[in-house]
Amino acid sequence: MKKVSDLHKGWTKDAAYRKEYDALEEEFALASAMIAARSRAGLTQEQLAAKMKTTQSTIARLESGKALPSARTLQRIAEATGSKLRILFETAGKPPKGKAA
């Protein structure tokens, strides 16, 4: 049985797959950032949910990318994990001014 990562490597050779995958890059990055904040705080999904007064299944949906959080939800995650929320807009394809590529 093949691993998903091995299948993904093969699929990325398909231009249509690659285009759709690249279109989801920001959502993957957001989900990854939420998981990282929770992990740094040493919290399980259930513990984070309790701090946010929501359910574990809600946290799981957010971390899987099946649901996109509002700015308020992101702020609540930051507060519950002892993190600081920062939102940054960058020019597509270019590093911010003063930053090396």
C-alpha cells in the first residue's frame, strides 16, 4: 500500500492537480499555524476547545482546513494558546520591502 505522501508526489506532476493544490496553499498554512500554536501551548484539541468554550470537533474541522476561521476565532485561538495573532499581507510573488528573497 502506498503512502499518501508518495501518491502526492506523483500527483503533483499533473498540472491540473498542482494548480488546485497551490490554490489551497494559504489554507494549509493557516491550518498548520493553528496546530503549531496548540502544540506549543501543550494542549490537546479537547483542552483547546474547553478554553475556547467550543467543541473538539470544531477544533478538528479548523485544523483540517474543512472550515475557515473568522478573525475573531483566530484571536480566541491566540488567547487560548498564549500566542499573539499577527496577520500579514504580502505582495504575491515578491518578498516584503527590506526582506531578502
